[in-house]
Amino acid sequence: MHARNHRSVFSFLCNEKCEVLEDHGVVFDEKIVEIGDYHNLTLKYPHLKAQFFENSVLLPAFINAHTHFEFSNNKASFDYGSFSGWLGSVLNNGGAILENCQGAIQNAIITQLKSGVGSVGAISNHLIEVNLLKESPLNAVVFLEFLGSSYSLEKLKAFEAKFKELKDLEDQKLKAALAVHAPYSVQKDMALSVIQLAKDSQSLLSTHFLESLEELEWVENSKGWFENFYQHFLKESNFKSLYEGANDYIDMFKDTHTLFVHNQFASLEALKRIKSQVKNAFLITCPFSNRLLSGKALDLERTKEAGLSVSVATDGLSSNISLSLLDELRAFLLTHNMPLLELAKIALLGATRHGAKALALNNGEIEANKRADLSVFGFNEKFTKEQAILQFLLHAKEVERLFLGGKRVI
């Protein structure tokens, strides 16, 4: 067995209790074999190469469960300060951003790895990033995204063909999945067809949900900014909401595994309905993006009351200035008004354990038989066990070692 024994000052297990252990090590090959006291492990496995990282933190590689690599070219082409202003600018300028974006996508992938990310949920409209993801060490779940506010069998057939193209590229570290863009952009019969395709192919689903007040007003009452949106951008007049309220949209995802992204304008009733109606439901929050667009943060007390776990993700550079998940976790800490040590644990689990469950991956925790996706961050400073998670999140910049499937990639 080609395994190694690694010791660090603090180990973040990222299990349900969010345990922090001191002077522990982990033995691993492709999967984690054992966690224990470092000294005892060296005695138990004397034949293994052992490495001790002074003043460092060992934790699972992060999972960035929602990002858009295709927009990696963007810096200042889109308008911030309101969701409506941003969406209009994306429709006007988005095409130019997609041109010659391979180099920017490559840089975005490098940023993921350097910030300790080992797995991503990538939303894709054109599959531009797929070959670059395949060539990278990242685990990727690629969600082919459907948009279409009117019924078109031709469009659906083309989408199904594109999904087959993506399915054919699947391997051990790249999985195909499906996305229904949002309640304001996908006609109901089209959405149901995509959801059925997900069921037939046993694929995960993702959808943007109630990201803005404009969307909420439109979905519930067919009123507000979207009335003009359809007329201006789609040349459609007398357009009504594609759904009879938020519950109508949620109920389509019954018996599926679905990631609901954003959700800041979802009521407690809507969140409870997601929990009760959707077989495997996961919430994703992107705090930096939410601040730039709607200005509203996800209500963590509400999600807790609904019994839903929350993952933290970067979204794309269409609504962010950094794809470092560490930067995003710091944004998360500043966004929510909650005792900081408690919030730090929610942030850490949101980038590890909960992200892994959302993407149905066997990683995100330091536990025997989990895939050995591990990171080590070095620190010159020492901190107490009680402060360890918070101090790590505040100060970590770049990973010192990254192992994916037991192989060193950094």
C-alpha cells in the first residue's frame, strides 16, 4: 500500500461536530486509511513516509459547489448595485466576455487549486471549460444549464444532444449534471423535460432560486421589473410569470437531488417546502455575488429552522472579483450578524462537508474511507484550539500542500 502519514498542529475533521484535533495525523493512499495521534501512527506504520508540518492546519480540500468558469474573462463589463442593472448588462455584454476566454478559465482553475479547492460544481452553457477541467487535477461536476422562456422542441433536442456530448466525456473525476437556470427564464414544460432527463440519467440538478426582489415579485405576482424585461429583451408583450408562484416551481423538483442557489428572497414557508418536497435538497450561498447584485444576504436562522444545510460558493467572475474560496469565506464572515466563532464553523463546513454532500462526492471530511482530498496550510503564527478555525479563515491565503485522491498536486 502506497500510503503516507501526515502530521500537523491542528486537524480540522469537518465532520458534523466540526472537531478540531491537535497533534494528529492522517494515513492515506487514494482514500483515508486512519486518523490518530501522530506519534502513535508513526509507530503503527513505521514503513510509511511520514511528514510533519510545523505550525500548520490539515483539513479536507475545499468544495466550491457553484461557479461559472465561462465568465472568467469579466472584470468591469457588468453593472453592480442592483439585480436588474446587472442582468441587463449581462444580456448586453455577455457575448464579448465569452470570446477568447480559455486563458482566463485556466487562470480560474489555478486559483481554485491555490485556494485549497479540490472539487467544483461548474455551471456551463457552452461547455467551453470542460476540456480544461478534464486536464486539471480538479474533481468537477459540470451542470449543463438550460435557458428558454418559450417552448421549443428543437431547442430541447439540441440541449439533449449537448448533454449526451457531456455524458460521453465523463470519467472518474468529471461528472455530467443538469441545471434549470431560474424561474424567470425557463418555460415550465421545458423545465419538466430537463428534470425528467436528470431523473432518467440519474443526474444531479441545480437552479438559481429567488435571488432578487424583482424575481420574487415576478414569480408570485407577474409584476415589477420583469414586465419590461420581456418586452425589451425578448420582444414579448403581455408576458406572465412562467409559474403559479414559488411553490409551483419548487414542486417540479420532487424526487430529485437539487442544489438551490442564492435563495435570499425565499420565505421560511418556501424553504420548508424545498425541504419537504425535494428528495435531496441543498442550499448554496454566494455572499459576495449577493452583495453586488441584490444587497441581501441569506437568512441563516431561516435556513436552520427549515432544516437545510448551506454550502458557500464563489459564483462566477460575472458577479465577483475573486474566485478564491478563502476570499469568499471571509466575505461570508463579514456578511452575517452572528457570533463569530459559531459563524466560522458554519463557513468551514459550508466549504467542505456540506459542499461534498451537495455534489454527492465522497470527500469533504477527514474520515476513514473518504477520498484523500486533503490540504495543508502553513502559518508562522500560533493560535489556540478555540480560535483555530476563525484564525485560519481570516489569515489563510494559499495552500502549502494539496492532495487529491492521495496524489500531491501542489
